[in-house]
Amino acid sequence: GAGVSQSPRYKVTKRGQDVALRCDPISGHVSLYWYRQALGQGPEFLTYFNYEAQQDKSGLPNDRFSAERPEGSISTLTIQRTEQRDSAMYRCASSLSGGASKNIQYFGAGTRLSVL
Amino acid sequence: AQRVTQPEKLLSVFKGAPVELKCNYSYSGSPELFWYVQYSRQRLQLLLRHISRESIKGFTADLNKGETSFHLKKPFAQEEDSAMYYCALSVYGKLTFGQGTILTVHP
């Protein structure tokens, strides 16, 4: 049915607060990816899942960032004790199957996070 | 580590003129390359990928392994081509993006 859905679309928070960003992938898509995009830059890989298993979290910048996909569908990216440098667009993408470069990644509209 | 470079942040052409958006990559393995596009107020979407060897909306891109390039070309630009274009390299499904080129096509 619908494409990749991300919520909220915009999030403004105060420094030190925790935030949770949600991604609902295309139904049936095995793989789910998180990217972060700073202003004027391209998206940067954070982490990805095949089903519920987190396959690679090498892009998570520090231990304040975590992600889960407990039932192999919806995923949540959590940032604890937010800092101003966390302000960015957070993009989620899903693809049919994992680890295969040929598979197309379909992106959500993104969540714009602003940390004051 | 892999890297993608798009040397032009901004590119302006007039309608009907040829356009080329440059992309260079560095990767020791066999590359899988893509062009993604983001039109105003829309989400990032795939434009084309090198394995398909297809033309989408008049755009083509040829992988040149000798020059490690994957430039995007269109012989006659249209106003509706105005958008942000990202070149991306995929390694085991993880995309590494260039910083993007904003293409503006003037009437």
C-alpha cells in the first residue's frame, strides 16, 4: 500500500531531552535503514535491520543513539540526552531484502529534528 | 572506506541545454552505483542505477571504472528537472551518498 511512513515529521526538543523517531516501512520489506542528513550534506548511514535483527550499527555516532525493530516491522530510533549537534533530518528507508546492493531503497519523508 | 564526491553544489542551465552532473567514487571492490533525486517538497527517490543501464526521464549514467566516475547526463534539460541530485554507492546494501548537486533549469 503506502510508502515508508515516518513520524513525527517535525520534532523540536530541548537539549537534554530524549526523543524517539518512528519508521513504518513498506509492508513486506525485510530491510530497514536509518540515515541522518545534516544541512548541506548527503544522507549518512546510521544503522540497518534485516527483519528484527540489527545487522550493522557502525554509523551510530555514540551510545546516546540506539535503534530497535522488535517485530521486524516498525522501527524506532532513540536519541537520549539530545544535544544541539543532533539537529538534522533523519531519514528511514526500506527495501525488499537485505544486504543486496541491487535492491532499491524506498525513503520516507524524513523527520526534521531541532534541538534547542 | 568508500567515498562519493559530487564536486558541484550548484549547477544552472537553460532549458534545452545539455546537462552533466558529476560523480566520482572511491571503493576497492566492485561498485554498485545509484542516482537519487529529490524534487521540491517530495521525498528522496531513485532515479536510476548502473546495473539497469536504462534511461529514466531522459537521463543516463555510465559507470567508468577507469575514471571511477558515474556522471549523470541529459541531452536536453527541462524545467521539471530542477531538483537536488545525489549520487550514491552501495556496499552490502548500505548507501554512501555524495553531498548532492542542486540543479536549476531556467526557462
